[in-house]
Amino acid sequence: MTKDQKRALCVVQKLKDLYPDAVCALHYEGDPWRLLVMARLSAQCTDARVNIVSEELFDRYPTPSAMADADLEELENILKPCGLYHAKARNVKEASRIVAVRYNGSIPDNMDELLALPGVGRKIANLLLGDVFHKPAIVTDTHCIRICGRLGFYPESLKVPYQVEKILVALIPPEDSSDFCHRLVMFGRDTCTALSPKCPGCPLSDCCEHYHKL
Ligand code: SF4
């Protein structure tokens, strides 16, 4: 086991202790199609806002078929608060059509078919693989990229999600990977924030290279 793998195990365990219940910040009520839609809406938008907008969205379009048949302008109006609403509306409408027609309302359980859905990149695909199918999955969102850089698993300047994913796949035990990423989101909001990380007293400080450079 490498030094970084040992350090990664230390971080995984400390985050488990801090956040025993690793939960997705998007309130998708156990419906994989809703998670697909909400994950697309969350690009450059907060999870809190997506949760609010989604209430009206799923009241109006409760199934993939209903969203596939949505009037595009009406859908855009609902999605406006999330930003990028033209592209998001087109993507979720078309993805919902494919889910309804090709997958009978389910979502595919593998990376290649998920990536073929409109608006789905590796981040969303990994979120779905981990949360819905309980497969190993590293979700390289902004918290994950920032915190793992600070911890020293790669240079803090590295911001390329796929490179980060490949590095973390080699460090984080597969069975922990999905929950690890949910815990990073919680830790990134509570402690290792973007602008003012609370380093003094941080429970991960003894595993953190950023801390040791302070
Ligand atoms: S010590 Fe600071 S930089 Fe390191 S994980 Fe904790 S809050 Fe983040």
C-alpha cells in the first residue's frame, strides 16, 4: 500500500466518523429518473435551489413521459432559476424521452449508456451509478476536486475532473467511493469551504498537506 493510499484510508475513516449517514444533497425521493434530471439542473446551481425548483417541476411533470411531452417554453420558465435554462430544458426533455421510450422509465446501469443521454457527463453518470446501482463511483464535483487537492492527493492547481477521478479511483476503496463523495460535499460545506477553510481544529488536519504548509 502506498503512502497516499494509507492517507486516503485515514481520510475515508475520519469522514465516516464525522458523517455516518452519507446522503445525497439532492432530494430525489428514491426515483432514479428524478436524480438524473436534478443532477443536470445542478450544473452551476446550488443543490438547495435545485431542490426548490424540482418541487414545481415534478408536480407539473411527474413522469419521464410527461416531461418528454412538455412544452419547451413552459419547461424553460420553470427551470429559469437554475440558470442555463435553455440547454437544461432541452436536455432533460430529450433525456426523459429516451428514458421513457428506450428504457421504459428506468435508467441504464452502465457508464456508456448513461453518457449517451443528453446532458449527462461523467459526474452525473457516476452519481447515478453510485446512488442508484451502488457501484463504485467517484463524483468529481467542486467540493471533491478542491478538498482532495488540499489534502494533497494531487496538486491543488489540478482542476480537470477526469484526471481527478482517475487519481481517486486508485486511492479510495471502491465500496466506499460513492459515500466518500457525498461526505466530501458535507465536509466542504461545514469545514473545508472554498473561501475560508477552517483549518485550525479541522478533524482531517493530520492527513492534510495544505494544513502542514500553513
Ligand atoms: S486542514 Fe484545512 S485544508 Fe485541510 S482538510 Fe481541513 S479545512 Fe481543508
